[in-house]
Amino acid sequence: MRFVRFYVLPLIFLGLLSTAVPQISGAGEIRNINFAIFQKVDDNFEFEAIVLGKFSSFITAMQGSQVLLLSHTRNSVDGDVINIQQDVLRDSSEGLNDIGINCSLSFRDHSTTDNTDFELGGLCKILDSLNANVTAIIPMSSLPDTEQGIDAWVELYEDKDSGIAFYANVSSGD
């Protein structure tokens, strides 16, 4: 009975634990998640739902806004939770000011051997203790895959009041 209690029970526990961990899909390949946040600086500038072109064209198309955050998460697989944080705690005459961005994003790969299908969604907080904070709830959204021959960035979220927009795409894991 001692053998069962000290050797077999931990093995059973490890077996049950491994079924709760997200598995890499059979068709899934390693991908990079590219995520960008912009804020308008020109009142006449309008964010587009889809921006075509390589990264340099994408940045050029964003003239009229400023980059708040750029992230390139390498080697992402189905089920990854991607945490992105860029935060500054500043001492000022008003006290401590917290300014930054905190995101927790979930990546899903529903690809098959014939078709790629990626999604990203989650929660982002834009922190600015001197102005209104923004909480962005990003529903799971389809992402373009640059390996399919079309370089594109898709808008996941836009807050008209703060002038903030989030964009993303997926690129090859090579």
C-alpha cells in the first residue's frame, strides 16, 4: 500500500494535470504575434479597420498618431496568454502618477492543414492618473497571417474618446 501512496498517486496527479494544460494543435505552427497601440495627435486623422502593407507602410499610414506600444511576441502557440506591460510611475507636484499600458491577451490557433485561422483577444488597461483611464475589452478577433501572401494589420479596438487604437497581425515563426 505504501508503494501506491508514494509512487502511483503522484503519477496519477501529473497525468490529470497534463490534460488541463493547453496543447499545441496538430496543424499549428509557431507564429509571432505583432501588436501595436496608437493614439491620435491630429484630430483629422482616422484609424482604418485594415491597413495593408509591410511594417514600414503600416507605420507610415499611422501618420497623425503616435506609437504608444509595439510588441513582437515570438514563438506563440495555441493557448498562450501574452502579457504586455509598459508602465511608468512618476513623481510630480500632484503626487505619484501612473502612466502606461497593461495588457493580457489570449492567442488561439484554430488552423488546419489547409487553412490558417488565428484569434487574439483580452483585456488592456491604459493608465493615466492625470486623465481618464481606459479599459479595453478586446473580443476574440481574427488576425491576418502575413505568410498567406497579404501583409495586413487589423484594428482590434478603438476608443474614440481617448483616440487610442489597437492593431495586430500574425507572422511566421521563422
